[in-house]
Amino acid sequence: MPVTARRTSLSRAVSQPAESSTDRPIGRTLAKHRKSNRPGAPRAAAAVLTVGLAVGGGAALSVTTTPTAQAATSSTTAATSVPRGYWSIPSRPLLRFRDRGPTVKYVQKALHLGPDGYFGNSTVRILKKFQTSWGLKATGYTDKKTWGRLTWAAKHKVLYGPYGKSSGSVGTFRTKVLREAAKLKGTPYRYGGTTSRGFDCSGYTGFVYKKAGHKLPRTSRQQYSATKHISRSSAKPGDLVFFRNGGGGVYHVGIYAGGNMLWHASKPGRPVAKAKIWTSSVAFGRI
């Protein structure tokens, strides 16, 4: 509200020696205010402060929040209200003890645990073993590096890595086999080849197994005879997969990669690669 004040002559209001008119301003000049050099407040400010002064004194204060700020606050609240256990797998949430949800089930399946969706003591314990076996810090929760290994393990159906004391020699050996097999991707096919300059099927499997720490016989038939025969359901990535003809003879061998896939040196013109198992006439062998 406008404030009205009665004008009073300075000479009547204040009794003091007169000063020269050049020394200080008189009259209305005293009531003038200097212009502020500060820039005006932006129109899109988050809050507008309004103060009204009444003639008799007192103040009124009002704060107005813009709709944009309200929408941002509500969306942030909605995002943080979703439990971590329900976040998507690609987002790689930082799952911890006592989290719940379908993403926890995914972690438990990758760790070969009964997926109940609760991040309990057993999940923490096995996750620590998993992390240790892959040379990761045993935190017991899913950081970014752990997620990278978990998704790889789930894809290749391999649980423990080469550094785990609790993983067992067989599991560690098969992990080494898969790692060496993948290193040779793109190596050309060469009939009778047993070196990285070129492989045939059994030359490739023999080279890989030797690098992993076990020597195999030279041919696919000899390798079949030197392994323990296991069922398809019992086969693990890193085992050998043998292809048989109608008479039961073995004519091809590769390294089982899990999920109906194998690493192999197939035929002239095709380099070492991962491929689908194209027939049901196969047998599996384990060292």
C-alpha cells in the first residue's frame, strides 16, 4: 500500500546551524533514492517474495513456487521411492543386504542360488566368493565391476573364476579353457594344423587344453576315448563336444561354450569362431 507522509520543512523539524546550499541538497532532493546498480531478479525465479507495508505498520510475507519446481520435486521423489531390487538389470543397481525384487532374483540365478528375491546372508556369502574368484574386491554387494562379471557368468553359465580357492580345480580349469578358446578367435583353418598359425578341429582343442594345463591326444577320436563321457544335461562350458556320424564314429570336436554353442575350427575357409551346435548327434566329454 502507498505510504503518505506530511511534508515538513527541515528548518522547522531540526534546529541546527544553517549550511550552505551547495554543501547538501534540500527539499524533495532528500527523498530521492539512488538507482540500484544491481540487475533485476529474473522472471523465472523459483520463488517470488512479496512484502506489503501498511500505513499503521506490520508486514505480509508470501512465497510462490513455480509449477516447474514442483514437477521436478515430485519426479525425483517418485524415482527414489522405487526399491533398488526393482530397477532394471541394464541400470546395474547397487544391490545390498536386505534388498528385494526381481533384479535380486537375477543375481541369485547367476550365482546358482535358489532365487527367492531376497538379498540375504547366503547371497552375500556366495557373492563374496564369486568376487574373490574373479579377482574383484569381496564387498558382498553388486558394484559396476561385479555386474560385468555376473552378466558374463550368466551368459556362459560359468560361476567361479580362476582365482577362487573355493571354486575347485575342475571349475577353474574349464574357465581357463574358455578364456584360451576365445583368444584364438579368427585363427584360420589349416588341415593338420596344431599351432596358432592355423588349426584343424582337434588341433585347436588340443592347443587350447594344453594352454589350460592338460594335454590331449592328437585326433578327435583319440580325444573322445581319453575323456569321461557325460550327458548333455551334465555338460559344462569348457567340456569337449564330439560330433558323430550314423555309425557312431567321431568326425569332429569342439569346445562346449554353453547354451547350445561351441568354439571350434570347422572347415577350410572358415576361421576359429563360436557357433551353434547344428545337430543332435553329439556326445560330451570331460577331462
